[in-house]
Amino acid sequence: MQNQEIKKLIRNYLTSCVKSQFDIDIDLEKEYMLTENLVSKKTIIAPTFTDEILSNANLKLFLTSLVTEINNEKCSIEFIKEKMRSAKESDSQQMEMI
């Protein structure tokens, strides 16, 4: 998976988590960047939070926790993909009920 694909997947995952937790739609594209850990050479997420995030302590803490889980590999790309698939299926089922 290429960095652009990974960044898009992570953005969608973080956006989905924020929507689920806080019921807000927020563009997170400029809130982090992918970079390489100098020691391990692994790709990590580096938060670059804007004032929009920094001004909301709960949102900042929530996003920081999610980023830490991903960076510490407690939340793998496969896990994120599965969560996104499950969310899409759940959304589809809810739309059918309406």
C-alpha cells in the first residue's frame, strides 16, 4: 500500500471515529502528516493539529490517542480496513431500514 493510499485510509478512519464519538464532521487532512521514524524507519503519523483541534481539548485527546494506537501498532492497517468495511455495512443496513 502506498503512502497516499495509507493517508487516505487513515484520514477516513479518523474522520469516521470523530463523527462516531463527537457527531461532528471535520476535515482532518491538514491535521497530521505521514513521516518516517528516524530510529525504526517505519512510517508513523505526526500530528500537526491546527487551532480547530487544539481549541477542543476532548477532540485533541481523542485524536492523539487514536494516532498513538496506530503508531504503536495496536491498530493495524488491516484493523482499520475492517472497521471501515463494518461501518459501511452498518450504514447500508441503517439506510435500508429507513
